[in-house]
Amino acid sequence: MALLKVEHLTHRYGDVTALEDVTLEVPEGRVGLVGANGAGKTTLLRILLGMLHPEQGAIEVLGMPMTREPLEVRSRVGYMPEGACLPKDQTAADFVGYAAELAGLPVRAARRRASEILFLVGLHEERFRFLGDFSTGMVQRVKLAQAIVHDPELVLLDEPASGLDPEGREDMLLLINRLGEFGISVLFSTHIISDIEETCDWVVMLDAGKVLRAGPLGRLEVRDSITLEVLGDVAGLVAWLSDRGASVTAQGQVLDVSHTDGDTFDLVRDGLAATESGIVRLGVASTSLEEAFFLPAEENPS
Amino acid sequence: MSNRAVIVDRGYRSYDEERLGRRGAMRAIVKEGFRRVLGLRRKARRKLFPWSLIGISAAIAFIFVGLHWVAGVALGPSAPDLPGYGEYFDLNSGIAILFIAFAAPALLVPDRVEGVLNIYLSRPLRMVDYLAAKIAALAILVLSFYLVPQILMHLGLSVVSTEGFLSYMGANLDILWKVPVVALAYFTAHAAVAVTAAALIPREGFAAGAFFGGIFILNGVAELLTQLDVAGAKYAAFLAIEEYPRVIRDWIFDIDTVDYLVEQSGFEQWTAVPATVAVALLATTVVWARYRRLP
């Protein structure tokens, strides 16, 4: 079952287009939603929860149509907003318990779950402190706790590591990683690509309200080309490869070769033999997620 | 190495038991509303104001009972007519207005300002459920504020009555419907304005001030306008929202405390009832218009 299915989704705030003709299908697991500020990440999350009504488009969350069953969807989804969302005058235990009751859990079960989840996020000792006295890191943990206290199948996290110091950030990413182990799917929005690389197995890249790329993380990171460092006649090898239709970029002795018609490795082997060149190293050209984000759309590996 | 075992990670347990849905969520909001207004499970300073008002309100009821007891014992049948249930509303409503001015913003403003609405609306709840639960919490609190002292007073007066407990109770059965109806009128008129102020103003103190000032300024404006020599000026009497419940109280209890603007302008006392309903409907429209676009 697809975690999310979005077809031709468009949403505008007045004259500003937040999302334009977004079509997506995302599987279960840990999914990263990456894009610059204003790319439409929060708008997409809010639409998935039914908090915003899109101008057009069809949305299915956990196999249920959002427009027809918004309450059923929300009962199975958790949400961690980006901004402030905690009442300063409640204790962590009271608030997380209340959040569980709001999701329909009976009072006793809500209290028990609140205690368990606060332990899980590392706030067991601080659970009876007032939220107004919490540090940013603790606030983010409480926000995560309220999002998972009712045992959702999917949790939507909007910039969960925002405002955290490096240690707090690592802890938060570790917790997000663990959600997958608990069987909770995660849709995790961020503008920091390395966070996605650390936690997710699928990524959706948004830019100015459009889907730039979407696919498994591994596939986005690898381009269909190889890199080799040549000993000897670089120019001759480049000419030989180019004559046979390969696309070659050279930086000193390092060549980046891609070839759509046939096996690139075979072509490079033949080229090396023909020009009597040697190699220092040879391998698949890999691209970091960050580089993939800045690739022109026509080079989209998805 | 210690021999004691230490649990470092309890792991995660899924929840497969009962879920109560929307009704459970609305009950939780009502319960949390009581706690917030009364300062329960909050720091001590949050308790001070509401509980002081509750204490004063109860004290007035006990003073009424004491007066009746002293008058009954000392003067017997020749005792003068002392203020009763209807008059108690006059005293208690002054304190109740303060209570409403505090309670309505406490229920609505922090959720908006602190962003907690995002959490509510990510749960299986609609905005209308949220508002209905908040209004229900306010209604239960304010009606209790009016009714509990009246119940205490009724029991007290029955105990100290020279007619005997049961005879007094039997002779005053009409209290059982009159007091709740008048309390409802007070709640509806005052809460309509307080909730509107709380829905529009982003600071609890300012919202309370706007409500408190607003209803008394409207009284003054209504008085000024009704004195103008202009056709239809008498209808300005209906701007005095604060007076509606008192007019209804006089009508229900068949007493004549003050000649209110509505009456001075030639309207029957019962006209305060549809006027109260109209104010409540107008407030509902304004509050809904504000909240339907949130968060």
C-alpha cells in the first residue's frame, strides 16, 4: 500500500502558488521532503492532514481519500508542527496525555502512553516540569512525543531538528530513525539535505511548489555514468569516446563518462585498449543528494 | 560491576485498545478547559483569581442565609422582606462578569497565540467540535458559578426557615426552573460578548478588558442615543446588552428592581429574550468567521 498518493495537487495563497500540479506516490518507510524555505513543504503537510483544502487535486493517505475521510486519516496520523505549539502552563506529562486523549484514547491509557513515550524521547525525569521552562531541545522532544503518543501509522514531522544544537540534532535524527523500527512511517520535511541522507530511504524534492525529483534515496544519489582517472593520453581517449557517442567531461586526468547506448564500462575498456592508456581508478560516478538537488531537471535520475 | 539490573530502554509498545473518537476528544477539551480556567494542575498564581471569585460568590450566598436566619430568629413573622433569589443575581452577576472576563480569554486565546490549535486540528476533530467543546466548558463553569451558590442558598434558607425544611422547599418549587433560566440568560448575554472579544484579540488581558469595557460603554452609548430626538432612537436601548439578563430576571421573578433602558424606551420585558438570542447568533457568526480560517 502506498503511504501517500497525490495527483495534480495545486494550492494557492491568493496570487502566490504554493503547490503546482504535484503528483506523487510514496511508499511506506522514512520519507524525506526536502526543499528550500517556501518550497511548499509545510503546505503539503497541512494538506495531507486536511488542515488546508487544496484548490484541486486528489489525495490519498494510508489508502484513504483525504477529502472524504479526514477524521479517520487524522486518527491514524501524527503531526509535529514546525513552530510553537505547546502550552507553557502545562507539564509535559499532562500535555502529552491530553494530546493522546484528543486522539481518542481513554484517560488511563492516555496517561500510561504519555509516560511511556516521554521515557522513549528521553524526558522521563522532566515529565512533571512545566513546558514554559523547557529548552528548545526538550520542546522538540515533547512535540515529537505528542505526535506519536496515540500510536499513529504515519507521522508527519515539519522541520523536527530546527533550532537544535549539533548534539540535539543528532539525538532527534536518531529518534526519527527509531520510529521506522517501531513500524511508524515518517514523512519528514527539512531544508537540510544531510538530515535526509542520515534518516530516510526515500526522498521527495520540492522546489517552488513543484516536485523536482522523487524516488528511493540510493537511486537519486547515483547517476548513470562512470568516473575514471587516466594515465597517459587523455585527449586521445576523450576523442575516441566522443566519436562513439559517449558524453565525456574531463577535469585534468579525471574523466566523467556516460553513454546511453550500451554498457559504459565496456566502452571505456575498449577506449583504454585502443588508445593504450592506463587507469589509476575506475568506478560509478556518485552524486550526493545535495548535488542531485541542484542538477538540472533534465538530468533527473528519478 | 553492580548486580542491579537497569532498564535503559523500554522500547515501544503499539496501542491496540479502545479509541473514543470525536466524542472522547471533545470531552477531553471540556475537561482541560475546566483545568485551565480554575488553574488546576497549573502554578499557584493561576488559581488565585478564579478561586477568589468563587469564594466571594459563595460567601455572599452564606451572608444571605445568615441575614434570613438572624431576621427570622430576632424578628419572627414581623421580619421585613429580605433580598431573595432574584436579588442575589444582582450581586453575583457583578462577580460573574469578572469570572467570564477571565474565563473566556483563558479558554480561547492561548490556544491561538501559542499555536496549540495546530495540535487540535491534527487530531480527529473539526474546528466546530473544538469551538463547541470550548463553549461547553465555559457554559458549565459559568452556570455553575451562578447555580452552585444559589443551591447552597436554597438549602441554607430551607434549613433556617421558620416554616421547616420541607415546607420551605415545597413553597419555593418555582425556584428550580426560574434560577436556571435566569442563569442561562446571564450566561448567554455576557458570554456572547466575552467569547467574541476572546476570538478577536490576541492577548488575554486585553480581551478581558475589551469585554468588560465594551459592555459598559455600550450601556452608556445606548443611554445617550435613546435620549436623542430622532425617529427610531428608542431602538438604541438594545445596545445595552449588559441589561438584557437583568430585564429577563425581573420578568421571570416578577420583581421590579430598576427601570432599565429597554423598559424606559417602551419595550416589554420579554423583548430582552429575542434580543439575547440575536446577540448570541451574531457572536456565533463573528467567532465562526474568525476561526474557520485558522490556524
